[in-house]
Amino acid sequence: MDKVRGVIARAKGAPVSVETIIVPDPGPGEARVAVQACGVCHTDLHYRQGGISDDFPFLLGHEAAGIVEEVGPGVTAVVPGDFVVLNWRAVCGECRACRRGRPWYCFATRTAAQKMTLADGTPLYPALGIGAFADKTLVAAGQCTKVDKRARPEAVGLLGCGVTAGLGAAMFTGEVGPGDSVAIFGCGGVGCAAVSGARLAGALKVIAVDLDQSKLELAEMFGATHTVDGSKVDPVEAIRGLTGGNGADVCIEAVGNPKVMEQAFYARDLAGTLVQVGVPTPDMRIDLPMIDFFGRGGQLKPSWYGDCLPSRDFPMLVELYLQGRLDLDRFVSETIALEAVEEAFHRMERGEVLRSVVVL
Ligand SMILES: NC(=O)c1ccc[n+]([C@@H]2O[C@H](COP(=O)([O-])OP(=O)(O)OC[C@H]3O[C@@H](n4cnc5c(N)ncnc54)[C@H](O)[C@@H]3O)[C@@H](O)[C@H]2O)c1
Ligand SMILES: [Zn+2]
Ligand SMILES: [Zn+2]
């Protein structure tokens, strides 16, 4: 076992603290990873706010890259020294989704069997089964995807959650194809990644919608061909105007807001696709006339983690990054120390960053 530092959320709404944690030696099917970089995601803040569960204390952090230090019995997919991106979709191969050949929906993804603890033995609940705001973390070996060592950990660690959610919302859930028009609502880390994904998939028009001018400028840097300031104009009208009066083939909701969801629904062309990647809170509702649901046709698709399959997609995305075709560096707004996660939450809430990334 190892004694290292980790960022802990102890109670609902309380500021996080850096504390000593105990990381067990890996058991069967497990791996211990020396974390090199871990991005700060909204989901970490949701954990600290008690919005995900009440199982405090949490060990936060889940968008990470690092080096495998030790593996437990039976682990062959990774070996000590491998450079890996951590994921929260370690497919089980046995659940009903996996057995039906749809592992990107896996309903029983693997995590470490042993618990990491505080120094006094209190068990910790790692965010999304990862817990990587720590010098080291214990995960299921399947949560480690080996990627090319030449990549920067700060950049490719972000593939572990939000960036892949956005890329996959366009590429996998939305199935954007050559010549499509795509409208992306919300240009934070997830939305800007969706812009990149739409470009990679060959979209002709990539329309970015946000209320914040600086976010629209970022979306343009990621390849948006048009921008719409939703604080000044009606996005539905603007998108129709940019698409010959028809609407976009694919609309991606990357905010988590019922009003935006409704705009994305109506900004679609007939038989178009609406992808919901923004995460709603339990109180949010949508109310649509059934005749519009039927009459507009197409598909409404929630996107969990961009419907990605880490073992298939992370090495490919890292290769696109190394070829200079996927700008992951631009998502890294700043690098920070483990002690600065609380401040980074506030910068995130003020909309000042795409991603703050803890470097260890
Ligand atoms: N589905 C998944 O697997 C998955 C994974 C990671 C994150 N997410 C979710 O994706 C969403 C976006 O995450 P993020 O990190 O990009 O957040 P973010 O806060 O950085 O970005 C949200 C953006 O939406 C903009 N916005 C707010 N209200 C708007 C409106 N009415 N119209 C247009 N734009 C508006 C904001 O200005 C901001 O730029 C969150 O809900 C997050 O929880 C989903
Ligand atoms: Zn499964
Ligand atoms: Zn996340």
C-alpha cells in the first residue's frame, strides 16, 4: 500500500481539502496508476454539492492520464510503465448490453474491488470510480487504456471524460457525416469538443451557439463555421437562416437546460437528429406537443460519454492529436496544483476556463 495526497469532498457543499489517503496494492484485475494530470470537470463539483450521491467522503477527479505502476494477478492488458488514459467505461463483457454487441452502453462497467481510504481507514468513494486528484489511484485494469507515450498527459487526460463526451456526441451518437449541417448549443469544454468532432466527421456547416462571446470565439478556433449569440438573437431562427430555412441535420444540446433542449429540438431539419449530452438536474422537464415529436420525425438521442468505447477510441483520438488534427492542447486553459482544485471550481462556475488541469 501507499500513502499519498488526494482531494477529498467531506460533506455536501463544503470546500474540498487535500488529505492523506491510503491506496492498496492492486488485487486481481486491478491496477495502481501514478497520476500525471487530471482535469477539473463539472461532475466533480456535482459530487461535492451532493448532486450525485450522499456517499461522502468522495475522492474527486476523473479526467486523467498517468503511468501504470503495478498490476494485480491476472492483469495482462496493461503492464507497469504503460502510459494510460483512465476511463469510466471498463466494459464487463457479460451484461445484457455487452452480450447484445453494444458494449458502449455497458450497464456494469468495472471499477476496483478494493477501497482506497483516509488515513483512519474511512472508505473513500472515488468520483466515477476513478478518484484521480491524487498522486496515485487504484482502478480496474480495464479502466486503463494504453496510448502513445509521446502525447502530453495534461491534454490527453481530458479524453477521459468531457472531451470524449463532446467528440462522441457528434461522431458516434449523432453519427455526423460528410456534408451535414450541425448546430452545437453551449460551447464549454463539451460543446467545443463537439465542434471538433463535427469537423473530424466531415460536417460542412458547424454552427456554434452560446450566450458568451468569448466562448463563441473559442468555438471558432475549434472550427465552427458560424456562430450564434443566443443572448441577442433567437437561435432557432438564426440556425434556420443559416441552413436555407430548413434547420440543421444534427443539433447537439451541450448545456443541460430545458429551454436549450427545446431550441435544439426545433432547430433540426425534418428527420434530423437531436443529441442530448448536457446533463439535466432532476427538477428539469420538457413539454413538447406530440404532433411536433411525430411530425418532425428523426431521432432524439441521449449521449452517455459520447457512446465511446475507450479501447477502440482513445488510441485513435490520441493519434489524431499527434497528427495535429485534434487540438486537445487548446482545452487546457491552465495547469494547477492539487491544492488549487477549490479555486478551479469557482473559475469553472464563472465560465472563465474550458478546463483547469491538475498536474502532479
Ligand atoms: N453526457 C455525458 O456523458 C457528459 C460528460 C461530461 C459532461 N457532460 C455535461 O455536458 C454539459 C456541458 O459541460 P461543459 O464542461 O462544457 O460545461 P460548461 O459550463 O463549460 O459549458 C456550458 C456552456 O453553455 C453555455 N450556455 C449556458 N446557457 C446557455 C444557453 N441558454 N444557450 C446557449 N449556451 C448556453 C455557457 O455559456 C457555457 O459556455 C454539462 O451539463 C456536463 O455535466 C455530459
Ligand atoms: Zn457490460
Ligand atoms: Zn467529467
